[in-house]
Amino acid sequence: MAELRYCIPTMDTPDDIDTLIARVALRDREAFRRLYGSTSAKLFGICLRILRERSEAEDALQEIYVKIWRAAPTYAASRYSPISWLAAIARNHSIDRIRARRPETVDIDEATDLSDDAPDPERLAIAGSEGRRIEACLDELEQARADAVRGAYVDGYSYAELAERHDVPVNTMRTWLRRSLIRLRECLER
Amino acid sequence: MSDEHDMERSDRALAAEYVLGVLPHAERRVFAARLDEDEALQDEVRFWTEQLSPLADETEAVEPPAAVFDALETRLFAPAQAAKAGWWSSLAFWRGLAVASLAALVLAGVYLASTPGPRPEQPSYVAEISSENGALKLVAFVDAEAGVIRINRTEGVPESGRDFELWLIEGSNAPVSLGVLPGAARSSHEVPEDLTSRLSGAVLAISDEPKGGSPTGQPTGAVLAAGTVVEI
């Protein structure tokens, strides 16, 4: 429920949001207005954070709700939770924009990529089963790698930006991050 | 059907990179295109989306200016309201159009393309999609600029418990789903951006699918109707 604390102060629980999306799928404009009222602050926050420019974030938000209106009929079959579904549309659109703005390519060093980094047993022990899984699993990674994952997700950093922030070559950054993601996945599945 | 556990490690990493947002633009587009057709990848993307979603709590919510919603409402609803009284929603118009020759369709498309808003820079396309016996008829207008295909179904409804699904087939590529047709006669379908430039001569087809659409990402039922997209 914590994830809803900013944007849905009043009546709309995830179940309500779920119902609203279902009604939007039936082209219910009032439901669409209410869905916007309940969720636009959270999604605008995501756009602003990733796009870092207010006017572009405003454009993006409009596009995002057009997509939500159009995609609502596919929501029920998607098996996503409502907030994840909405946030994913917002993040994907914002990331698409920012990547199109600054095209880059990043090779991966296939020879060294994705070989297993053995999990650190001490860190495994620290990661409890309490709390949100992702936080516990990020704690199992080295601090710098966990920071890179967070930076990419929250700020929409590209590989070039991450490499610069962490002061490593871009290809190294990618190899690093991919390994971290594989380890994260193993932890999330446990 | 690839089992989730058979998925290549590199595909798993790609799915995670996609959700995280770090993939460079070109790779991101390629992955998004594969995602449309690969259920195992979709599952993987859903896994990461749900698992990473709590990280979005770190982002502070910001109230957007009211102008955004006003513009949104105008964009989504005002044209529809304006068109309600007009020919776009006139069943007689569409019935007539569906039985008319493709030439008439082309003319109507020109009219459509030239009516609302600024003149689109990209070419426009139309298609007449019909079954051999005429029991299912649809007309499609492609708004390449907006990246949407607008469908008007003038004849035919799915069998009980079944849905119609719309497919775009470009060249010798596998069909790309543009979504399930809703109960309403008119619907809009987004076209993947990488296909908008390759629409001329492509085929739009309707298949008979289980409720909610094909479970595999490819047509599973009979192809009931098809038509070629022509540029106008």
C-alpha cells in the first residue's frame, strides 16, 4: 500500500483502480477522469524524473493517458497489477522518448558476459524475507551495483550516463549491470 | 512454446534491461517488436515490471497542471463528439462504403485525411477487409501520423465466446496483432511505430480467436477476412 501513498490519498485503493481501468475499457469517460485524478500525480512524477524537463513531461503525460485510454481493453488479459501496469506505460513512454533523443549503442563483451558471479554467502544471510523482495535482493548486491539498478529504474539513466557516474567504460557497465540483473532475478525467485 | 526455464540467459537479461530502461534505442525497438510475438518474453517482462515496481515509490508524486487534462480530453473526446453527428458514425454511410468499390473507399479516405486538423505529412492508407461470402465486412483507415488504424465493422459479429482479432501482415513477416476488436463497431488500433512506414501493400486480416484474443501471439483460429492496404 505504501506505493499508493502519494497519489491516492482518498478513496481509490488498488481494487478501485482495477475497477476504474475496467470501466475505462468500456469507454466510460467519467471513470477515465477519476482514474486520471487518482493516478496522474504519480505518473507525472515518473515523467518529470526521467525526462527532467517540465514541458516535455507534460507532453509525455498527455500521450501516456491517450495510451492508457486505448490500451485499457487489453488490461484485464495482461495479468498486471493496476499500479504496475499504469507505471509501466508511463516509464516505457518516457524511456522511449529519452532514448530516441540521445541514440547510442552499447556493445557487450560476449566472452565475459553473463558468467555467474557467485552470490556472496554473507550477503545472502543478511537478506531477510521481510519487507519488499526487491529491496532485500538489492541489498545482496554490491552497493555500487545496486545503485546502478536504482539509478536506471528511477532516473532513467542510459548506459552512457551510468558509466560516467560510476567511472567505468560503457561496455564494462553493461556487463556489470547484466550480471547484477541475473543475480537479482535468482534472488527474487527464491 | 518455449518453456520459461528454457529461455536463453541472454533473453532474460534483455528483458530485465528492457524493463529497467537501459537498452539503447535501436535494441529497445527490436526487443519491443519481439515482445509482441513472444509470450515467454512477455511473462519475463511482467515478472520484472512487477518486481521492480516498488522502486517507483522513490519518485515523488507531482500534481500536473490542469491544462494537461484539458488538452487530453479535447484530444480524446472532442473529435469523437464532433464526428458523432457526421458521416463517420453514420452506419448507412459505412454500409454503403463497404459495398462500394475500392475507388470510392479511396476517395472517402482522401476526404477523411483532409478533414480534421493539420494535413498529415505521412501518406494515408485504407483497406477494405471482407470475407468471401460477405458475412464479415470492415473498412480500415490508417492514420499514419497518429500511428493508429481506425476500424469500422459494418457486417458480422463473433460467435458467442469468441473474439475477432486484427492482424497486420507485412511482406513475408509473421502477422503482428493489432488487438482484439471490441464489441463496438468502431475501434482504434495502435500500429507499432516500426511498421508505419511499411504499410503500403500490407495485409490486414481478421481471425477467429478465443475470448481475449490469441493466446500464442499468432493467429490460432480461421482467418475470416482479409484486405490489402492501399496508399491514397
